[in-house]
Amino acid sequence: MYIRKHHFRFYAVVFSFLAFLFLLVLRLFFIQCFRSDYLTELAEKQHNFYTELEPVRGTIFDRDLKSLSYNIAADSLYAVPSEIEDKIYLADELEAILGLEKDFLLNRLRRKKSFIWLARKVSRQQVEDINELDVKGLGFIRESKRCYPNNELASHVLGFVGLDNNGLEGLELKYDKYLKGEPGWCESIKDAKQRPLFMSDKFIPPRDGYDLVLTIDQEIQFIAEYELDKAYRKSKAVGAIIVVMNPQTGAILAMANRPTFDPNDKAVESEARRNRAITDYFEPGSVFKIVTASAALEENAVSEEDKFFCENGKYKVGNHILRDHKPHGWLSFTEVISESSNIGVTKIAQLLGAETVYKYAKLFGFNSFTGIELPGEVKGVLRPPKTWSKTSIGAIPIGQEVCVTAIQLANMISIIANGGVLYKPYIVGKIVDKTGEIINEFAPKKLRRVISQETSRRMKNILAQVVAEGTGRRANLANFRVAGKTGTAQKVENGRYSNSKFIATFLGFAPLDNPRIAVVVIVDEPKGTHYGGTVSAPVFKKVVNKVLKYLQVSRGIEMARER
Amino acid sequence: MKISRIISVILLVTCCSLFYVCQQTQIVKLSYKKQEKLRLSRQLLDQNMFLRYNLMSLASSGNLTKHLSTFEANYEIPHFSQIIDLRDANAKRKLELTSLSRQRAQELSVKNRQSIFLSLFSPKSQAQAQTK
């Protein structure tokens, strides 16, 4: 009896253990066979995470491979609002460090979100100050920040980027798809404290952005901006523009505007950010006479010795009295240009006819886009002859009733300098990847022949006279022969030509025999003296003098190294 | 026997499991170390980046001019004749010295040869030899 009872208890215990074991096995079977996918996915979500790998934005170099733009690491501050205990204290502290308003910070900290940005791409000093606060719920994410080591230099050409490194202006915008690259991603494993441990096999590296090598020369850009800035400040002008071009190829060596801006400083007026060299058009004034004179020589309508009576300074065209800045009697064709006689040029234009003048203006590239790789270019205004009034023949040939841009004027003078060919102006020389392999290279592009070489030679001599003995004397250089043309255009105010607002222009090239640079200088509304020959010509002289020395010097050093 | 076999199997399985777990633990420890090294290398790279940027910024003509603009520094490009390429000058000097030393060595060797010849066959030596 007693033994039977024991056996019963024994088997009862064994049975209960076996039953329990069976249940466990059943449970394991259920988890392993039916729930494994779901649980694996849950586990992966908890300890795997995907990170997007930001590519490095391409650098912009000048033609000597000096960096004009650069990328540095910058930390962006984020907060997890639920983890922050004393939001008011934190807002107080961050207000002092970041310079942001306390209300703005409190507003963001009180949001019911698990992640909010507080400030993007803060400085290293700010990062250190915030780390010293040692507040739970704050963190930094490393991002890349675009910087420009030369500050304002070539700012209108380079442009700038937004917070997310997207190009917003200038070359940064135009070549954004080349510069930005492609992001990569990787899968990482993190531990229980959410610290990243290591990457898994799933890894796609980012493709860094391509670099741009410009035709801009940093030193020539500096020289141009330095002299332009002096003239701009001295004349208290509203604006100023300078373009330096290689007339043999169309490569832009320098392009600058005033007012200017620092692309490192995001808070800038839109007025200062405008690249006036391509976005602004204006009446060019007497510099446009180059077109009329070239047309006259090319059509064999005149020769240099032909005489024109300049009506002693007053000449009626239609119902309008045309005046010269100084009364002249008989002038030769060369003298008409060197003394910039409006009446003389009008008579030459009347010989040619409206159609011919218009045809050559179009050939020279006016009223057309130059095709330069910068956003926002305008093509100017040039009305066809059928819309001309009776006075237009006395206006358009002398640079009134026509609107041009600075880059078009640079093209025009380059045509004279290089023997009569219009080249497409360009600013990007090549696109390369990080290994230096060339992705795309841009060669000089000849668009068309505008005037013959003979006409170009004759125009060069005439324009040399302008500088030697005419209105452009202040552009004369001691060491090089220079050719150029002055222009002083009245601005239009309330539908009439103003007597107090002018645009002072000088354009030219040097050396005369083998032109290496063509320069256009435009000063908008200079105060006091307002003539192109007095305001802009001295800038041209200083720039050309320094640039030619620099080019000779740099050429000399290159030759010495080759030896 | 059966029990000992079971126990040995269990022990073997346990040892293998422990070995595997130890391996995984080491991998995790190494990954922590690697993360720390990565953090340090990133810090150094960032510092390098900042220093390069500072160098570029300081060497920029525009920034230099701004610093100097407090006293009107009239910026002038030197004439080509005013420039001396020191790098080349040093190289040239070394070349000159080397060629000089070679020339000197040659001259010395010629002189030595001559002196040996002279010492053997000069009238003085002949005279000395004959008297002995």
C-alpha cells in the first residue's frame, strides 16, 4: 500500500515535469517556426540602423588650382525635448551662446517631437560652450559646411550655398549637380545604449562631388577687385563692374562687382548679391561707337583719312538736336573716334544705313545671350530697324536707345583685339573628380568671324589713338601700347536723360600687338567727375599695368623652371 | 558509462558555447576600441581641415590687404628683374659647388699625377738619386 502510494507520487512528479518540458518544447517550436521572421525583424529594428553618408561637396579652384571654396566639418545642434528637464534654464543658456531668441528656443524645446534641430552648423567655440553645459537631451550631428577662404573675392562668380549645401547662386547653383555628389549609406549595429558598434557588409560609399577648375586667376581677380573697390569708394558710386578677359580665347580671368558680399555671411542684401556684369543692362554710350566704326571700315564705306564736318557741336537729327561734348569742325574718321564726336559718328551711321548698323550690332553679339555659364544672364535691348524712329539713327550708333551688358562689351572689345572673331566667353575650364581625372574639359569656342583681320588691325590703331591722344589719355601706359575707348552715358530718369546721373565706362586691351587681356570697367553714377576717361580709365590703367607685370612675372618664373 | 557519456557531451557543448560567446565578446570589445579610434582620427582630420582653411584664409591676398589697410599699403607687383628664385638659386649653388669640387678634384688628381711623375723623373730627383 505504502509502496503503491510512493509510486503514484513519483510518477505524478515525473509526469508534471515532462508536461512542463513538453510545453516548453511546444513554445520553442512555435517561436522558432512561426514567429521567427517577425522577431528577427523586431531585433534588427532595435539594433540595426541605416546611416546616410554625406558626400563631400566638390571644391572650386582657380586656374592655378588655388581653392576658392572649401568644406569644413561643422556640428549641428539637436535636442530631444522629452529628455530635457529644465527647458527655461536651457533656453537662457543657449540664447547667450547661439545668439538666438529665447522665445524661439523655448518654442522648439516644447514641441512634442522626439528630435528637433536647434541650430545648424554652429562654430567650434559654440560647440565647446554647449558641451560645457552638460545637459542631457542635447546632441550634435556632424555635417559639412561650405566656406570661402577669400571672403568677398569672386563672390558673384562663385555664388553661395544654402544650409543643406545646395547651390543657390552663381556657379554653386549652375554646377550644383556636379558639385554635390551622391550620398552613400551603410547599415550599422548598435548596442543596448544605442552606441554604434560596427558596420555590416551592407555599405555603399558616397560619391564625392566633382571639382571645378575655373579660368579665373585668383591674383588677377584680386588686382581687379582692389582697383575697382578704390574707384567705387572714391567716386561714391552706386555700383561698379569690372571684367577681365583673355581676348584670344574668351576665358574670363576676373569678374567683379560692387557692392559685393561675403558668401560666408548668409545675411546679405539681395542688391549686393546681384552679378551686375551679366544681370544688368544699361545704355553703353560712346563705347558703342566701336560697332559703328568697325561696320564702316568693314563695309569700305570710309577710310581713316576721310573728313567729316562735325557741325561745330550741334546737329539736327529728326526733331532732335544732337550735341558733342566739345564742338568740333572737320575731323578725320580716326579723329571722330578718338575725340568721340557724336555728330561725326551719326554721319558715318547715316552713310551706312540703319540695316547695316543693326546687322553689325547683332554680329558683335548684342541683343543675344553670350552663353556664359552663370545664372541670370540678360541679353539687353536692341530694336530692329523697322521700329526705329527718325532720331534713332542719331542715337543707337552712339550708344543710346540700346541696352547692353558688361560681358557683351567685353566680347566686343575682344573681337577687335583678337583679329575679328567672336568667342563664347567661359568661366569653367574643366570638371575633374577627386583623383584628378578629367570629367569634362571646355575648350575655347569660336562662334563666328565678325570683322576681317584687316578691319581689326585698323580699328586697333584707331583705338590706340584714343588712348594716345584722345579721350582715353588717362589709360595710357608707359611700358605697353594700349587701345581703348571711353564712354559716358546719361542714365534715364523719369523718361528723360538725366543731367546728374551717368555711367562712366572704359574698355580696352593690351598689349596692342599681341593682346593678352581685355578689360571693361564700368562705374555707375559716380559722384563729382563722371566721365569715362576720368573715372574708369585710371582703373583700367592700374589693372592692366599690374596684370601684365603679373603675367610676365608668372611667365618668367615658368620659363625659369623649365630651364 | 551512459551517464559519463552524457556528461561529457554536455561539457563539450558547454565549452564550445562558451568559446563562441567569448569570441563574440572580444569582437564587441574591439569594435568599441575601433569606434574610439575612429573618433580620434575624425577629430584629427577635422583639426587638419580647420588649419588648412585658416592657412588659405590667411594667405588670401584680399584678407592680407584688409589687415594692412589700416596703413595705406600701396600694393605693387614687382618687375620680373626684381625677383630672385631662391629655390632655384640654392639648387644652382649646389650644382656649382658639386661641379667646383669635381673640377678641384680633377685638378688635384692631375697635380698629383704630375707631382708623382715629377718626383720620379724631375732633374732634382734624378740628381738626388744619382748622388745616392
